[in-house]
Amino acid sequence: MSEKTPEHIRKEIAGLVKELNDHSYRYHVLDSPVISDAEYDRHYRRLRELEEHYGHILPDSPTQRVGAAPSEKFEKVKHTEPMLSLDNAFSHDELKEFDKKVRKILNTNDDIEYTVEPKYDGLAMELTYRNGLLMKASTRGDGYEGEDVTRNIRTIREVPLRIAGTSIPDEIDIRGEVYMDIDEFEALNRQRADRGEPLFANPRNASAGAVRQLDPAITASRRLHLACYGLGSVKGARFTCQSDFMAWLSRSHFPIPDGMTMAKGIEKVIDEIRRLEKERGALPFETDGAVIKVNDFALQQKLGVKTREPRWAIAYKYPAHQGTTVVRDILGSVGRTGVITPFAVFEPVRIGGVTVSRSTLHNWDEIERKDIRIGDTVVVERAGDVIPHVVMVVTEKRTGRERMVPVPVECPACGSQVVREEGEVAARCVSLHCPAQLQEKIIHFASRGGMDIEGLGEKNVGLLYEKGFIRHFEDIYRLRKEDLLGLPRFAEKSAANLITAIEKSKHATLARFLFAAGILHVGEYAAKLLARNFRRLEDLYHVKKEEVLGIRQVGEKIAASVSAFFSDRKNLELLDSMKKLGLDLSNPDFPREKKSSLPLEGMTFVITGTLPRMRIEVETLIESQGGHAASAVSASTDYLIAGEDAGSKLEKAKKLGVKIISFDALIKMMEKSSAQQRLF
């Protein structure tokens, strides 16, 4: 924040921030905008211009919702107050039993006042505010410790970056649910289907996946929402009851659950649950029940908690929606990694107010296990899931004309051979030319961990794919500046910059290229192992699985995948074409250094607990010295590096007889190396 910013500019920026946040609240929470989108955009542009010119940016500025760089991992966050789960009731009698226990503990025959609200089917979240500013957002995790997803949650427009009003606690933790509207969820799945990506099973999974993206820009592209309903730790304020707290949330511009009501006595509660269930089909979001809470906070305190559940609240679950229909066909959808996922096409049937005409069958083993055939009559359930699932086959209705569907031997998108590894449920297409996979494979190829082609991200790949300029990896190296000029987002400078980045990427390392190529099971570490053992890319052509298996730390899956990839004629033709277009790979990893110069050569390490250095630093050091830093303890683990507060990995290592060492012992193992001096 610049101290040289004139006072009148500071006031204008503060006024714009407040005005834009108010309009955002009216638009996203109240659904009652008072200005046009064009006017909002004009004020937003003015704010951004002032911020960029003067460097004066307020922490609750709407420009700060998106723009953070992708993170490498999520840090752990301990909840001040545990985020408990709820016990479930599946009948009105169970609700009455819950009420009976509440009154018994409170030693009263009087009717208890409850709040009733729809149960959102999303991802539980805690928002931590200090002096009115959003400081942290964390997932529920195990209830005691979650993950820091602050940068992603800031992209949700309903989330206040600053608490509105004058009644602001010094510190407060607010609990809520991140969710996705049904229409937006279905639109997202249609987009994924068009791109050949696996579909999300339900809005909850889509919301959780969006929140846990390492890149906040991806989270921002998913239209997430928030409903706040719970109080954690609070300092500098006092709330007497749930309804009082919810009223404060609403006044402070937090979104709260639709249709929340109060009911005195369990019979009134059941009436409200019936009302919510009738209105369920008209709600824009997915709900699988209702949440009932004792309203009075003092009574909640007296009731206390069981092991992991409060005695003052319960979730009532609606009965599952089911329908019977006929399977017209069973087809395969090809996802980004080449996995061919089967799905059923049904005779359209109404279930829970929604017409269902198709459903994922998850994998080919699931079809065999449930014995699902074309022509079968099946029971389909939509129990809180937008994407339904087949519960069972009604075998009594079989006529003998039903047809079994075998695992495909050819890719339904490109006709290439399908690979199904032993012990794997997934059938995959491994062709580089498969149109269902190409766009996402190109994005991965150009990514920072791949060929690092700056300017060739998801949006530009999508644009160039749509315009027909890129269909395969090799087309990237055929691009000319003239092809880019005139396209959206490309001017003279941006077009020239992209061509320069492409030219630079032609001179990459073999390890980087092998990772960028998207070979199944080949991550960055496996790519480095291959580069240490094969001098040139051509040395991998027609490589036998047994030869790859000879590399220590390479298992059956990687060896089979590498052999299949480099035995595919089309793949090899594409690689040769890229070399003719200027691809020139170096291989500083080969020849492999002698074992004596790499103290950790061939050893596998796992880290647990807190070490004197950041985990990523230690992992980098291990791999620089020839070792492998794995994430889980197994029989092949050589050493477990145990720090303070070691977790369950320590017990598993003891059971498996894995040698346990300290961080200092690791350093001593590398005393002959100078790498740790450079890193630490």
C-alpha cells in the first residue's frame, strides 16, 4: 500500500470498494441488483485502474477475489472449536425419539424451540474473520484439522471479504456449506462431456473438486455458492440463540439457508420438514434432508456433545427417490486420461421431479457385478445425487433378448486399441491422437511442469483447438504469428510472445518431455528415472516391458504403460514429426552418476511429522541425491524420516519393520555430498 497516494484517491478507492461490494451482495445474495452489469463493470475498471496506478489496494477490494498464483499444496489448519458431524434420523419416529432425549437431559416436559433448515449437499467450510476481515477459510477435514483453502474461497462472490455493518466481533469463526446450483452443475457436466472429461457424480463432488484446485482461477471458473449456518469460536460478541445468530449473519451480508424457520415442539418441526420436502423439487440446489437444531445456545451448552456429534442437533434424511426403467443402450465415454467410462441410456423416467435418461455405470467390473444388460429393466435411484445410479436389475422381467456388453477392445472415440492392465478396473485408450483426450493432453503438455509454454493455458488451447490450429502436440510447433493475429486475446505483442515461448520449449530435457507427453502412470519422478536410463528419446522406441522393469523403483504398471506407448505406431510417427519441426531434447540426467556419488541412490524415503525444514525442501534434497520421496509407507520403503508429532505413518512403519531415522540422521547419510549446502 503506497503512502504517497493522495487522500482524495484513497477516499475514491474506499468508496468504490464499498459500493462494488454492496452491489455484489445485492446481485449474488439478494438476487436484486440495482445497477446494470455495464455500470458495475465501469466502476470495477475504474477501481482497477486506480489500484494499478497508485498501488493502493484494500484487503476487501473485489479485485482481490481472483488472481493468486497456483499453490503447490494446501497447508493444515486446526479448528479452534471442533467441526462436529450430525447424527441422522430417517423417520418421524426417530425425530420424536431425538426430542424425547433432549427434554430428558434438560429435565423438562415443555416444548423445545427448534430451528429447521434445508440440508445443503455440499462441502463444509469454516471462515475465520479477525477485526472484520476474512483471514482464513478451511475445510472440515477430520473435524479437528482441515486444509487452508482461503485463496479459493475468496473467489466465491457471496463470501464477504469484510463483515458489513457496525456489530463486528474481534474474532469469529463462521461455518457454512459450499455448494453448486443444479443448473450450473449440469452445465459444467455438459462442458466436461463435450471435452471428453469424466463427469462429476453430483454437485457435492463438483464443489469439493473446485475448492481443492491448486489454481484459484479454476475455482473461480466454477460457479460456487455459500450458505452460512453455524458458529464456531467467537470473541468480542455474544449471541443468545441460533435465530439471533442467523439474523446477525443476514445483516452482516452473509448468505444464509433458504427457507429456514423456527418451530416450537417436535410436531411443528415435522410439519416444517414436510413443507421443505414438498418444496425440495423447486429448490435451485441439491438437498438430501433437513437440519434441526435446539435454538437456545444456553440449552445447547447444557446438552453438550457425544463423541463426535452434538446432542442438540440432528439431520433428517429424505427417503431415496427411485424409479424403474429400461436400459436402451450401454455406451463408453472417453475421459482426459483415456479412461473409457461406461454409461447407460434409459427410457426416460421421472425421479424426484427430474427426468432421468442416462447414468454412469462407473466401470466395466460394476456392469459385470450387477449383471446389467441392454434391454434390462432396472431400478434407478436418485438419493440426493443429480447423476443417478442403477441399484439393481429386475431379473424377473428378463425375456431372453437382453444383450451383455463386453469391455471394449477399440476406443469409441478414435478406434485405437484399448489397454486394460491386469488387476485394473479401467479400460484405457493410449493413443496420442484420440480426439476425446487431445485438448486436455495439450494443456498438460504446455503446462509449467511440462514443456512450460507460457501463454498456452486452458483458454488459449481451447481457442486454438476450436479454430482448428491445434489438433495434436505437433501442431503447436506449426503455429505462426500470422495464425494468432486477429484471434481474441491476441495482439502483435502477445502473439509474438507465444511464438517465442514455443520456440524456447523445443529445447527441453528428455525428462521434462516424457512427463509432458502424458504417458499413463509416468509422473515427474518416473520421467526422471527413464531419462537416467535411456540416452535419447529414440532409445525408448519399441522398448520391451522387461527392459523398463529392470530400472529400480519402476513397477509393472509404469513398465507396461511405457512399453505400450512407445510401441504404438501413430505415437512414434507423431514423435518423429515433432523432431522434424525442431524438437531437440537434451538429457543431462544421462549417463546415470555412479552410485558412490549419490548417497541415496535407489532408496525410498517417507516423511512424517514436523521437520526443521519444509517438507518440499527435504523431498527435493532426497531426489537430488538419487533417492525417491514417496507419500505412503509400504513394504518397499527403506526409511521413514520421523519429525515431531509423527502420525499414523510411524505406526505403520514399525509394523512393516521399516527403519526409522531423524532428519539429522538423513543429513549424516549425505555428508559426502555438497547438495545440502546449496539447498539449506
